Amino acid sequence: MRPISELADAIHQQWKERNYALEVFPEVAAEGLTRACLPEQLKPRDILDWLENVGENYLPRQADLSNSFGEPAVTLWRGERFFVDALFWTTGTTSIHQHGFLGAFQVLAGSSLHTEFDFETHESIGSFIRKGALNARAVRVLERGAVHPIHTGDKLIHSLFHLDVPSVTIVVRTPSAQVGTPQFNYHRPGIAISPPRGLQWLTKMTQGLILLQTMGDEDFGRRAAGVLARLDLESAVTLLFELFWKTRDGARFQEILRNGLAAHRPLASFLEEVFLCLRRDTSITTMRSKVLNPDHRFLLALLLNVDRRETVLELVRQRTRSPEPVLAICDMLRELSEGDSQGSLGVTFDETTLAVLEQLLRGRSPAEALHALEHTYGPEAVASSREDLLALCEALRTSTLFGRLLGPAPSYR
Ligand SMILES: [Fe+2]
């Protein structure tokens, strides 16, 4: 594919002149992408056409045959020192992750909400798990054509929430083996964990436990907790993450965690908070997979990633160009709710709920919100529904969608 081979040749030439120094590759790759103006030359359909016609003898060796990162991920060009991928995204969203490779990416089509994070390590659990504090440091929309360098380790911890279907990114990157930094995924409020490393006994024993659960074995919970108690902490946390993804019953999972890590109380409490956050985040990304309107996806992306009300309102103001971002959010929620016949939002946004939410989004306390509602509905009407309205405030402040934005500050901050 000519635009890609020209891009690769230009990057190769620039990097050669810098003696292939690894530390300059992100800069060289980002400059090459910026100069190539790929979005002007290449459409997502061109890549799909190429894929159909390239044939088995000319397809470069694929870096990600199982689409672990992309829907699909396609290697377009491969050299000895770096390669070029196209990552298509439809319903998927990336985890919060760092990289075991160097390079740069460009948004070829669509747009994405890009959030960068800082991670402060407080404690290492073995070599592949770190406990600490994860905080979003910057959030912005990457439009078509935007280029971003990829650094290894904690110099770039980020997530991408893709707003359009499809969103396509071109990634120019080194093979992971050249750099040798572990790839960590991050979860709120602050844990970094490497993907499972294929340890044979741990993997097969986990699969056995999951089978017990699928069979509905009554002894599953007791046996899982027993195994956790006998494992080293790094293996125990790895097992807990695997069980989390396979256990629908949240209360049962929590019981296994508490019993299995009874000897490690502070860590068990911290992990309970991690899995609560993860359940909430997973609920929002599941909602997102059913929503196609880019503005609605944008709102869900903000509710997933941003915990400052002022930042959310500013980003909505920029995107919608509305002088009243609170009202723009309420309009979007009304539209989302109307299209939510399956109830996947978990909240029905009727007029009363939206009126209360509007006040909370303006930064008012529940008491202030009720006072403001008196102007619209009259003091008697508000007084007669006072308990219901306060309960509604509480439900919104602890809801999956608005908990991060409106709820009490979590203990980890
Ligand atoms: Fe990334």
C-alpha cells in the first residue's frame, strides 16, 4: 500500500540518520506521521480493499492475529526494526494501559476521547503488580489527523474511548522485545497489573475453578477462597482478576475475596474498592457498546473518565458549542433514555429526574437543588415530595453513570 510504504521509508530514513537510537523513535515516528498526511491519502475502506486483495504471499506477518487490541488489528507493513498497524474500533474501548514498545499513533478516521494518567506506586506485589494511586492528568478529544507519541513505561499511561464507528488509528511501533518493559494495565483507584503470563499451573487451576462455578458447584466459593489463601499474593491477585471477569454474582465474588485474603485485611479492602470501580467502569463501557450516536458516546466517555464536574461541562461546551452545557447534557440523556428500550442505562430520565439532575450538575447540594426546584414547581409541590426528591438526589449521586461526578469523594483521593 503506497502511502504506508512511503511513510515507513521516510521514518526509516530519519531514524537511520539518528543511528536507530530507541529514545528518539517516538519523536521520529510522530514527525513522519504528521508529514505524511495519511488521512488525506487513505480511507478505512482502502485498507479493507487491500486486505481482500493482497493475498497470502504478500500480507506482512501479523502482529495480533487474535485481535487482542483492535477490531480488527491489521499489520500493514513490517520491517526489521518497526512495523505499521491499522487498528479499527467499533464497540471496543481500550483499557488504561502503558506500553512495552515505542512509537506514535495517528487518528486516521473518527475521533477519540484521550485520557492520560499519572500513577504513583506505593507498593509492589511481586514484579507484575503495583498498588498505588491512579489520577487522570489530561483529557482531550483527538480528532482525525491528530498524532501522539508512544513512550514506554509510566511516561504514557492512557486510555482511548472511541467516539465514531469505526474509529481507525495508524500505529507505527517497535516490536515489544526491543524494549523489554512490562505491559501494565491500570485500574482505579490505583492498581497496575501485567496481563497473565501463561504460568501453567495457575492458568489451568484457574480454568478448573471457573468450570466448578459454571457447573454451579456449591463448594466453588469455599474452594476458591481456600486456594487464594494458600497462594502467594501476586498469584492471588492475578487469580482474583480472572475470577472477577467470570463471576456475575458480585456478592459471591466479594465473599471469596474477603475470605481468601482474610490474612491481608488492608489489601483486601483496597481490592474491594478496585473491583467496585471496575464493575462500574465495565457497566458504562457495556452501555457504550449499544450506543452509536457520537455525541452520546462522548457523554458516556466523559462520565467514565472524568471526575471533575467543571472539566465535563467545559468539554461538553466545546463539543456542542452550547453556552449551557448542563442543558446540553440533559438533552442528550433524554435522547439516550428514549432510545434505551432495554433499560441498559440503569436510570430512566423522566422530567423529574432530569430537573433534579440539572440542579446537581450545576454544583448544588440536594437541599439547594430542592430550593431551586421551588421556582419551577412551587414550594407546596416540592414540600409534598421532599422525601422522594431527596431519595432521587441520593440515587443519582450513587448511580453508575454519575457516581464519579456527583458522588462523595472516594477514600482513595
Ligand atoms: Fe496505547
